[in-house]
Amino acid sequence: MSQCSSVAERAGNLAPVLRVRANESGQWRAIRSGNRLLAFCGRWDGDGAGEALSAELRGLGAHLLVLLPRGGLYLDPDARAEALGPARHLWEAFGVRPPEQGGPALTVVFIDDSTTIRFRCELEKSGAAEEELLGVLRSASQRVRAAPARRGISRRELIATSIAAALGAVVLSRCATAPVPAEPSPAQTPSPQTAPEAGLSSVILNVNGQEKRLQIEPRVTLLDALRENLGLTGTKKGCDLGQCGACTVLVDGKRMNSCLLLAAQYEGRKITTIEGLASGDQLHPMQAAFLEHDAFQCGYCTPGQILSAVALLREGHARTDEEIRENMSGNICRCGAYPNIVAAIRAARG
């Protein structure tokens, strides 16, 4: 039985864009939709398991990318297969080392259809990679077929959860049979503050007046660190492209789109989210003005609107209604509550 080396990738991290090139056409394209399994391995012999893999992928509606150091294979849910050109950029993007460079024999990454990493595991001394993956897919298919109907959960979420659970079962079986390493002496035990997990960086963020120590990947955005690591879900994820303003936070008093910032770059900066704006039960004047003037409907954009408005007043760019509208244009309200938002800012200004 092969040994589980590590389990990484906190659920909620966004995956890099999966750009692959077909050998025949030579064209690069992005694979953005559907559940995707990425298998990074040194060797692959898919002839024996090809048809069985395709059948399981069809049942799950999942895509499979087999990524070898010098090429690979792409299988889609319709059982179409194509040879891939070199995909070393994906090895680097996901931080996977090839086996010949001391990396794991097989690394499996599962990405759901919202481009969120749901699971990642690294297996040492693995058996045949295609058989490992076939076992995962069969287990996931069985879970989907056996799952009772449940209200409030979609089929695609059921499939995503089942694949992640199947991968988890593989890891647990490996870890249960792995030899227990010798206990290091106290002198050899690294300090958790000086020795973060492999591939993670230790970052201290000053959020709402409190220092928070995190161990995160260098590519984690400030938005994801706030929401997924610190549980500050008042900062909303909207477009994730810096265009809607739902993720606005204050950094040293200045409004910024946190979806465009890398968390590791903001150590030592004073970050304020909507959770840190009020003083206990006493609302910030801008929050009170938004309530008084009914400056929201669904409320999804409201935290970003309020923080942007607070910074707007500090900038001195709220002298007229026209100036308010112009300088708040980076915060989009899909409900169309703009007149009330302007009224609230005008009242808070007074």
C-alpha cells in the first residue's frame, strides 16, 4: 500500500487557469467549466484503463487531465481524448515537482466547476496511476448512485462532494497503513512559527486592529485569506476581477479591491473590513446613514459600498452629488439602489 505524503490545498482556494494545448492543433485553450481532476504523474499507461475511465467520467460529468512532465492526456465527459503538449507551466502553477526531481509519484488535484480547489493529495510509492484514478472515480460514482435525495443540494454539488470524499478515503487508507515515523527529539522539533508547512508561507496580517498569523500559499489573495482563513465573510466575492467593488476593504485608510491583492504583500498594513468598522454596538456614522436612508436591497454589495464611502469622505471627494456618483462608480449595485446610496453619503458627510 502506498503512503500518503501530504494533504494540502485548503478548500476554497481558487485554481490557476487551466490552459492546455492539443498536440495536433497546437492551439492553447482554457478549460474553465465542469469538475476537473488533475493527475500529475511520472508515468501513464492508459490503454488498459482508458475505456473504464471514460465510462466513470461520463457518469460524473468530470474532466480528467493527466499531466506528464513532457506531455499528457485530456479526457472529457463525452469520452473524447486528445494528446496534450508540454504542460510544465501547470506543474509550476500548482507547485508540483516531477518525480525525477524528488516529487511525489502521483499528485491528484480536484477542482469543482466554480474553479475552486476542493482537494489535493500527494501519494508516494503509488501503484499504477491510471488504476489509482479509476478506483477514485468508481468510488465517487458509487457514492453518487447510493446517495439519497436531499433537499437543498444540487446534483453537481453532490458529485463534487463525492469526488472529494473518494479522494479523502484514498488518503485515509494510505495514512492508516503508513509506517509511523520516529518521534523527533525536542531539539529537532521545528517551531511552528519558523517552519510552516511545505509550500505555505507564514504571514501576519493586522486586521481590524488585531494581528492574525496565517499559513497560506503565496498566491492566496487578501479576499480569500479574509473569508476562508479568518472567517470574515462580510467582505464579498463578486466578480473576482476587480470590477464590481463587492470585495472593497480599507488598507491604511485607502479603499482597495481585495480580490486583486496578494495577502502576503500586506503584512504590517492596517486592514479594515466591514466587521471592524463599528465600535461595539455603536454603528459607524456611514453604517447608520445607510440604514436610515434604506441604501441597499439585497445587501450583497453593501459592505463594499460602505467602506468605499468612508474612504470617499476622507479623500474629500464628496462635495456634490455628481462627485459622489463619479467617485463611487467602482462599486456596482445590481439592485439599483444608487439614489439612496448617494443620499446616505450626503447625510454622513453632513
